[in-house]
Amino acid sequence: LSFCEEIFHNDIGMAEPIRTLFFKVRQELQGMLALGQADGSVRNDLPTEELYHLVFGGHRQLLWEWCYHTAGDYDYAQKSAKLRQAIRKLLVTPTK
């Protein structure tokens, strides 16, 4: 999903299904974030759109780094686990 828009950007037959998929992922993730905000488990001082960009954008960047890392020693699993820990800290409702 992360690389699709670049590969198929000019392919009219593929661009629309990929765009639809992106919007569906965005809608689902923002819905989960909104549920978390409603029950107090996710901070509500930021809009779900901004939280979505933090979550999805961070993982997307890791995929790009992995894709273009040529040395063969890029540990995506480890970096992804660290990113998930950081995102959890960012998503938690701040304490006073």
C-alpha cells in the first residue's frame, strides 16, 4: 500500500482502486482513534486526522527506509517495534 501510489499514479485503471483503499484505511484508523478518544485511552487534544498522520506516516517512512537501504542490515521489525512504542506514548492522554 505504501508504494502503490507512486507505481500506479499515472495508471488510471489502478489509481482509483488504490485511492479508494487509502481512504478506507484512513477512515478505519481514524475511527479507531476516535473510539479511543471517546473512552479516554487516546488523547483528545489533537484531531484524529493529525493522529492518523503520526501513526500511518511513521510506519510508511520506515517502509521507505527499508526499501532504499542497500546494506542489507536494516532491521525493519526492530525499528517498527520501537516506533510502535513511541506512537503509544504519543497517543496516550497526557497527565497533568
